[in-house]
Amino acid sequence: MNVTVTREKTINLRTTSAQKAIIERAAETSGKTRTAFILDATLQRAETVLADRTHFVLSDAQMSRFVAALDAPLPNPSALRSLLSRTPHWVR
């Protein structure tokens, strides 16, 4: 089953002639359009940057403290209920 995705947004960037030539050579070598090459490379980098903020490595002692904090009773359950009932800023 083929799914067609409509691209609705534009991202513009400025570059030197030398940078553009390198990108075009790399895109051609990869068998991709310049846009597809830039988008793929940018998304890979963005995922790497964001992964550094979502994946953490803990020592055994740190993991024990983390699990204990998760298992501890909430100090103020009504404050958490209030927070979770708000509309996130990215939805507004």
C-alpha cells in the first residue's frame, strides 16, 4: 500500500557555492535529490541531538535512587492533577 504525504512547509537556507556543490555531489552519489539528501541528513542529526536529551545512562546507585524516587508517594497529588489537566503549550 502506497501512502502519499503532502509536504506543506518550506525551509530555506543560504550556503556558499562550495557548500552547495558538496551537497549536490553527495546527493547525486546517494541517488537522492538535493532536497531529500538535506532533509534526511538534517532529520538524522535532529534525532541524535534529541536522543541525547531522552536517553540516559545511570550507574547502579543512581538507578536505585531513581527507582526509589519513582516509587515514593507524591508530595502534592493535587498539584500534579492540576498540571496534567492543563493544555500543553505546543497544542495552544
